[in-house]
Amino acid sequence: MNTDKMSIIDKVLPKVLKVVTSKPITAIKDGFMLTMPLTIIGSVFLLIAFVPIPGYGSFMASIFGDAWTTPLFQVVGATFDILAVIAVFGIAYTYVQNEGYNGANAGILGIVSFLIVMKSFVLAPDGITEIGGVIPKAYLGGKGMIGAIIIGLIVGKIYATALNRNWVIKLPEQVPEGVSNAFKSLIPGFVIITLAFLTYIFFEAVFDKTFIETIYFIVQAPLQNLSDSYFGALIVAMLISLLWWCGVHGTAIISGIMGPIFVANALHNQDVINSGGILVAGDNAKIVTQQFIDQFITVGGAGLTFGLVICMLLFSRSVQMKQIGKIAVIPGLFNINEPVIFATPIIFNPIMLVPFLLAPMISVTMVYLCIDVGLVGPFSAIQVPWTTPIILGGFIIGGWSAALLQVVVCAMTVAVYFPFFKYQDRLALSQEAGSDEDTQPEESEMKNPAQSM
């Protein structure tokens, strides 16, 4: 790589790293990870309710009755529908924990603040009568995601600042630690809850809506629309690959920042299904969800490198490329591609940057178009662990059409990577040939020591 390109990377990369490793981004990324077990467990029960096999629903109803899905949706509602509550706890908890303190009290204060700044009633079917003492469940899940992030960060910051500056009630050392920690949270807790109280009053007076509702309509809804666009998905795919090429874990960073939005898109689709609607792309359904990213943009690893691994296994002439392919194939099946990224190498390799960016961009175009025209249905909230192999992951989230699309995408990546792989393979082959020539005289001398005398 030339000096000018390295100079640009040296200047830009530290600034990017400074942002992605900042306290707020780290808290969002790590805190939101607490929701992952719930989404996976909830997905299992949701999948049981919507197995993509014709006639499955009728068969189950004939055995268990028409209400056979009700217990399943009890689990779905207790997992997917409270993701914002888990997120606000996780973000506040992680922020304080990273400051070196016990973050549990901060997480609890995050939940309390979140509930203070949202409605405590729902409207009756007549649209006029208010039924009090009820928390609107929609804003505990997908619709409350951005509000949860904002509140979690503010609560974490205030709580950590109070402890850092020693704004706490100190008790004698003889007092048990649990009691002492409880009293330490009184002052920051009072400040946080008072701020939430004033926030509720302000937004009701100025916007005639709660803070959570206002954030949803002003911030979250536009962000979801932007993320759901073709160009939004294209930018996400490019950034994931570009960060990886620079040696930074692009998948973790982009998913940590955009993950809540993609999950909210999937939960939006699930709400449509739960209400008895049929998902229609471009009408009532979101196209770009977390499944879109996991199963079509990073399946086989960031940059869709499983196509490169297939090239290595089938077409390598050099020992180096063939060995990398053998080592990388099993991890690649489970969407782990560090072996191929670092061994090829792809990082800081200007030749491999082209397919590393191009393959995910073409995949975005193919998948977005297939969903938009109805060849593949928009995805619901069903998610699978990111390590789920290709085809199986596609089938679970979208039936045979999604699984087939994964196969087509994989074939595309083989075609995209092939010419660049051949170049790398020739380089490796020439290096191996040169290495053999360098060692050949020494081997000859060892076999014929008399000739060297």
C-alpha cells in the first residue's frame, strides 16, 4: 500500500476508534447485549407459532384447539415486548460498571426513570376513555428503544458522576456493604428521579406527549425509515467491511450502534403480524431488520468471505491458499471469518478491499430487491444466533425462499471473489516457488558435499 493511503488511514482510524470506543457507544453496545438471550428464547417460541410449513397452523389447531398459540404469545410478549426495559437497565448498568462501580442500582434507576417519562394509561376501544394504572406495552419494546438508549446514558452518566465526585451519603465502616451501597445511591437517585419528574412535566406541557412518545415520533421513526432504505442498508454494509479492513471489529461496532434500530424494525413487523395483518414491503413492513444484516450481509463472516473460502478449497494452486481454506471452512460455516481475514490477508490489502466491499453491496441489492418485489417475505421478529449456518438460518427466519436466496448470494460471492483470489493465489504460488529455488542449492550441497570441495 502506498504512503499516501497509509497516511490517510493513520489520520482517520484513530478518530474513528476514539468514537467507537467512547463511553456512550461502549455502554450502548455492551448494555444492549443483555437483550440477546431474550430475543433468542422468544424467537424459539415465536418459531413454534409460525413454523414456515404449509398447513402447520391448521394441523396444530386440530390437536390443541384454535387458541393453541396463546401460551406461546405469552412468552413472546414477556420477551420481545420488554426489550426497551432491558436495554435501559443494561445501558445504565454497563456505563456505571465501566466506571468501576456496582451498576445494579443505576440500572434500576434507569427503569424507574423510563417508566416515569411514559404514559401510565391506555385508551379504551372508544378512543376517549382513559384506563389508568396501565403501562402501554408497545413503548416497552420496539417503540421505546431510542428513548431507552437516551435515558440509560443519562442515568449512567449522572450516577457515575455523583460517585466520582463523592456526592454520596457515607456510613461507618461497620455498616454492612449492602446497606452502605443502598445509601450511596440515595443522592444520585434523588437527582435522577427528580430530573425524570421534571422531564415528564415539560414534555406534557410543551408537546402534549410524553418524552418516550416524542422521541419515537421525532427521532426513532425517522431513523427507522432511514435505516430501512436501500441506501441506508448499503452504507451499513460498506461500513462493516471498511472497519474490518482497517483492523476494527466492524460487525460489533455497527451492530452495537444500529442494532437497536434493526431490532425495532423487526418488532414493528411482528406487531403487524400479531394484529392479524399481512406484511407487505413498501406498505406496512420494514425490509432492513437484524435478520437482514445477520443472514445476508455478514453470513459466513463480514465481507461475505465464505465465497472466498470456497474459492480456496476448489481452485487453489498454492499451498498457502489451500491451507487457509481448510482452516477457515469450519469456522466460516458458523459465520466466524477471522482466520481468512487475517491469514489471506484481507486487512490493509488494497486488492482484497474491492471484493470485500463489493460482495456485501451486491448482496444488499439482491436481498432488498427480492423482498421489495415479494420474492421473499419481510422478516418477523424470529431471530437465530449469529453462528447459525447458512441455509438453516435462512430457512428459520424466512422459509425456503430465504434459504434459497442465501444459496444464490453465496454463489454470487464466489463469482465476485474469484478473480481477486486468483491474483492472490498466483502471488502465493510465486513466493512458494521462489522459496523453493532459494533452498535448492543448499539441498544440493548437502546431497553432494564432495562437489563443494
